[in-house]
Amino acid sequence: MPADGALLTDLYQLNMIQAYLEHGKTETAVFEFFVRNLPPQRQFLVAAGLEQAIVFLKNLRFAPEELDWLKGTGRFGADLIEYLAALRFEGDVHAVAEGTACFADEPLLRITAPLPVAQLVETRLINLLHFQTLIASKAARFVLRAPEKLLVDFGLRRAHGAEAGLLAARAAYIAGFAGTATMLAAREFAMPLYGTMAHSFIQAFDGEAEAFAAFADSRPDHLVFLIDTYDTEAAAQVVVAMAPKLAAAGIRIEGVRLDSGDLIALSKSVRQILDAGGLPDTTIFASGGIDEPELAAMITQCAPIDGFGIGTSLTTSHDCPALDCAYKLQEYAGVARRKRSEGKSTWPGRKQVWRAYGRDGRMSGDVLSLEHDVQDGEPLIRQVMKSGNRMDAPAPLAALRARAARDLQHLPENLRRLERGSPYPVNIAEPLRRLAGEVDLRTGTGGA
Amino acid sequence: MPADGALLTDLYQLNMIQAYLEHGKTETAVFEFFVRNLPPQRQFLVAAGLEQAIVFLKNLRFAPEELDWLKGTGRFGADLIEYLAALRFEGDVHAVAEGTACFADEPLLRITAPLPVAQLVETRLINLLHFQTLIASKAARFVLRAPEKLLVDFGLRRAHGAEAGLLAARAAYIAGFAGTATMLAAREFAMPLYGTMAHSFIQAFDGEAEAFAAFADSRPDHLVFLIDTYDTEAAAQVVVAMAPKLAAAGIRIEGVRLDSGDLIALSKSVRQILDAGGLPDTTIFASGGIDEPELAAMITQCAPIDGFGIGTSLTTSHDCPALDCAYKLQEYAGVARRKRSEGKSTWPGRKQVWRAYGRDGRMSGDVLSLEHDVQDGEPLIRQVMKSGNRMDAPAPLAALRARAARDLQHLPENLRRLERGSPYPVNIAEPLRRLAGEVDLRTGTGGA
């Protein structure tokens, strides 16, 4: 199945482009992508997905067979097909760096391009930016809840398709996860890999001892035994019993994994068994349906667990599988625009976000301004593509991880504690407010 | 980004395969994919994703550059690389047809293949079957709530990546949606396309009347105006005012779309305006954050809406973004196996599902049996691949839609009404229970 391509768009984009071409609406448009409102489950977001968005724009073109198919639908005029055949993204892109903490109303990306082009790319840009921002924002919460623990993405199998699994691994890594279980993500993004064994491995042997011995023999490095297939505590005893023989062969049992049952109680009893059996350095790794409440309980109750495999709850952002985001026209042919639909009105014009910090180094508030209205603080939006060319080489993931780590460190304390309520202040600069009023006066009501 | 391929798997699968090869564990394994428990938001599921699973198995092979990369990780022996280079799926597959209503514990797919092969494919098979089953099951609920309405998938933009958007369109269509807004899904799956216009189109013109006139001129067929950009009722008046001129040009206004505000109240006032303006045949289409509660309210309160664009709630299965599913070893080397982990025990052996119907034609209960233990009713599982070859050509989507429509029609009334509680009966045949007991006796506890 093609994972990319210019047909990753909605029919209405092409319908509109046909009308734009026929009515001379091909001047420069400015669209911004932003999240309208944070859901109650999120007090901040972590921007991600920009790299894939840039690559999408760089590679944007209709293949001959796509144009033939479009022609064959009978829906479009020859002028549109011709326009699409020549279409390349030669516009400008401004964006917030991946790994940046961000909030409602703050543009994460701005596209400046001829209206038909800027319109065409809407669907895939939202698709790319929304998903990785969603996952990085969820992953950051696990990182804040368990800052001392090893966190690994286990979620490809229940991610929504292949691309979701791969991009979720990337987004979680940016937000501070240690790595992933997914081979292809490791290959695509040069990320650390983690993996143990499945229950089927144990079941394929006549008993756990035999299965463990075979696995240790074949995979002696980073050896982790899965011990919950039949009876967790009994299996921990099996591990202890075989340790001397393995040690004699130079093999160290790095850890055991629990994947079911009462993880808090079992981790405590397994820790005792391992310690009493002379394996105090053998770690305990836990997995199996862990979301934030389970993780928080394990941390609060001091479960002696050293690392966590986080799957479904991470890669589907299970408690909040979508953000209320939009990509909206803010300027056309040099004139600012805004939508005023009930509950969905937007701030017009090209914008900048300015971030201020307190004396303690913590983020103290943002100001949303027009692009050239300089405010106090650090501007978050910078140009990343000029006339269709990227300004910089792709940022290494390590740099994006460092950015996210810095921002998580500098969040206000109530946000770091993941408390609900008391939203982070994002103030609207006065000139931006004035512009919104002017746009409303100009457009009047109901098609004046 | 590669959307498919043999590296869409977890590290632990390759770790296990290395150990399987070195310890002679290459005999025939039987794995089954099933949903462990239905979540409270779902009383039934609709199976989907089999076609993509078959294609994945048919095409399974490691490309030379993938093998080189694996070699370069330094993790694996030359024997494993050689085995993977030659690996093809030459096993058998048995499955439930796409579009079939199904329940917890019922295998949707069975793989019979050498243990290393059956193990390797776990991750991607779950990834494919879980997601489409999730979405078809969600889509079926919209269909049951609004059986007389046009339902269209609008969800690519907030789907979790490109593949999720495409496969969600397909799964929703199987479950009874009329079509999609996604161009590439229409091309891939030959599905009907729907689309109107965006707010940006309106905003790019100086007023709604001018925008509508331009759009009608360029896109006169299936003409639908988006009327909520500024003031919905005022825009409906604009539509009425321009209708005679359009009619004179031979253009019919097929519909208007509402995308924000109180859709129930607005649809009623817009209906009045259209009717009073001589446009009784102009339909009303609604979109904008509609999930089941909103749809149910619109139906109950007789909102005069003819069709709905369903986006995020459909393509993320927002109220339940994952199912508790598994792919488990049920037999190895001719001996039945089961996992007994707390809360996650499975039924061993190769299984069949038998579905009985009452006199009223409604489904009355299923029996889960061993494969050759013939029970009353219709067997749901049949062979779809033999020695790596598919038994039949891909089923046309129309046939899968018909299957789903038939099953939704025949659900018990409380399930059709989407009532919570009173689960559908799935009984375990006595010989299967006996086998589970025998397996437990054989494996004892804790690695006996």
C-alpha cells in the first residue's frame, strides 16, 4: 500500500483547486496549523512530526499514473490535471522545533504558498503533525511520572497501522522514551532496540526451565526472562535455581519481565526471591496494559520495577486518541482572514509565539503576537523551508530529545506534576486582537 | 517511509527465532488471533483486515538491504540471516470472513506454519487485523444508529498516519458507510468519493455569495455549499437568494453542509429557510466532531439532517481506540498448548465457531469448539490460504459489505439497539474444556 503521495488528500481539496484555478484565486495564502483547545487529559503538548512534514512537502508531486487515475474519474478538467502535473511545493514553511512544549492556539506550522498548493497539502500535513504531537505529548507524561525508569515503546501491534507504529516510536523517543521494540523503527530512525521473549517461546518447550536454558544459550546478552506464563513466583524460583550454572558459563541474568497479574505485589515478591537467591542486580521489567494510572500507582507504592514496556496506551494515546487541531487560512492575497464559526473562531494573520521564563528558569507564560510584533521572551517559530527548499539538514533525534528534555524540565511545577486545571497562560498581544476586530468589521456577517 | 515489509516486527520475535533455530524448535505451530474481552463500549465486533493480512503473508520476504541491516546490527548469527533470506510464508491460514459479526474468544484467524515463521508474523498480523476490526466495529454502530442516513468517512486528517486513514476508510465501507473523502482510498479500494468545500474557500473570497457563485460555476455537479463560516442562517438565506439564477443555468443545489454550532437547532432553522425558499429537495449534511452521543441525539430529536461526515470519532475509534486482542500459540508439534497467565488464559488447540439462529432469523448463540468437533449451526472459520497460496481471489468489497449488512440485520435486538450489558452467548464445547484441563495437567505449574 502506498504510504505517501499526493493523493493522500480529500476530494474537496481538488474540488476547491478546480474552482480556484478557474476564478483566479492563485495568489499567496497563509495557513497555520494549531491545536484549538487542550483536552482535560493534557495540560501541555510536545510538538513533533515536523521532519516528516518537510519531507512530504519536498517530495510532493503527482505521479503519471495518479494523474491518469484522476483523469479517469471524469471529475476534473484538463486545466486542473495540467496544473497538478506541474505542481511542486515552492513555498515557505515556518514552524516550532520538534520537542518544544506548546499550548492551545500556538501555531506549530505555517505554510506560505499559492492558495491551491497550500490547500492541497492540508490533509496530509494535519495527518502527520497531529499524530506525532499526540504521541509525543502522551509519552512526555509517562516520562514525567517515572523519570528514573527505563521506558520502552512496545506498541506496534496495536498501533493504528504500520505508519502509526513507526511514527509513534519516533515521537516517544523524542519525548524521552529509551527506545522501541520495533525493528523497522530502529532501522528508519537509528533508535535503540529492546526486546525479551514471548509466552509462545515458553509454551513451545516442555517446561519453563528448559525454555529459559535454551534462550540463555542462544541469546546470552541482555538476557531477560519472561516469568508469568504459568506461575510468576515459581518461575522466579526457577530463575534463581539456574543462575549459578549460567554464571559459570559467563552468562548474567540481566532481568525478568512480568506481563500480567498484580504487578505491584508480584514485583515485590519477585524482588525478594531474586535478592534472597543472590540476584540483587537482576532487574524487573513490567509490561501488560500499563497506562498512566497503573504507572502512577506503581511509582507511589514503590513497586521495585526498573523499567516498563508501554504499548497500546502510548501508541494509540488511549486516554485521548485525538487532539482538536486545525489548519486554517489566516491570510490571502496580503489580507488577513479568520473563521468565525461558533466555537471555532481563529486568530488571523501570520503569528509568532514568545515564551518568557521566571527567575527560577521555569516557563512563566507565552504571548501570541503578529509575526513582526516583537515581544519579550524567546520566539518559538522560525523558518524551516524557503521557496520549497529546507533551510537546514534534518535535526538529529538526539537534539530533539534534548529540546524536549529541556522543556519538560522547565515546565511550571503544576504542569510537571500533571495536575489538571490552572492552565498555562497564553496571552494574545493587543495588535493581534485589533487585527481580529478589523477582519470582523471587513467581512461583516453572512457573506456581506 | 516503507509501509510494509518483514521488518514490521518486534526485536523479540527475531531473538526467539534465533533460539528456535538453535534448539530445533521448527516444527509446526498453530497460532490464533482473537479478542480476549469486549470493552464496555462494544457489544459485538465486525471482523475486518483479512485481505491485507493475506497480502502481507503472500509478499513476506526479507529484501537484501534488510538482511544487510540486520547483519550490521551485530545481534544475529549467520544461521538466522540465512534462514530469513530463504523465508517465505508457506503455511495455512483459516479465518472468519470480513464483515462477519464476532465476539470475545472467537478466533478471527489461525496460522499453521513452522514455529519461527508463525512467530515472525505476529506483530504485523495483529497490527492489521486489530485496526480494521476496531474501525469496522465502530462504524457498524454509526450505521445502526442512523440506518437511513448517508454516512461518509471524513477522518484521514486525524487518523493515526496514512495507512490508518486508508484502512479506516475501507473498514468503514465494509461496515456500511457510503464512502470516503479520501482520494487515495477511493483509488486503492474503488470506493465512492464524497466531498464539498472548506472554510478556507469561503474566506478566500470577499463574501459568501461570491464564493458560492464561483464554486457553483466550477463544480456544478453534486453541489453542496458549506454555510457555517460566518453566520449559518444568513448563509442559508444567501443560498436561497442565488438558487433561481443557478436553476436558470441548469444548476441544482444538492445540499448545504453545517460544520459547527448547535447542529440540531441549526438544521431545523436551515430546513425552514430552504423549504420557505423553494428548496425542499436541497439536503442538509452535517459534520464537525460527531460521535455516537451526538448522532443519537440528532436522530432522537429528529434533526432534519440527511447525511453525516464522520471523522475523528470513526478513524480513531475515539471512545475505544484499541481492543484487548492477542495472537497465541495453541498447538506446537501436534500438542495443544495454552497460556495460563492471570486474567489472560487462553483456550488451547485449533478451533471452530458455530453460529445458531432462532426462528426469527436472529443470531441466538455461538459455540466455540475444537476444529473437528461438529456442532449445530453455521461454521464461521474456513481455510483461506493453503501452503502459502490463497484459495480464492480477493472478495469484492461489495460482498463484504453484504456480509456485514446481513450480520447487522441478524444481531439480537438488544445488540442492534447497542444496549450495554446482557452479552451475546458464546459457549465453550465440552471437548474443548476437557482439552484445556488436560493441557493444565500436563504443564503443571511453574515450569514442571
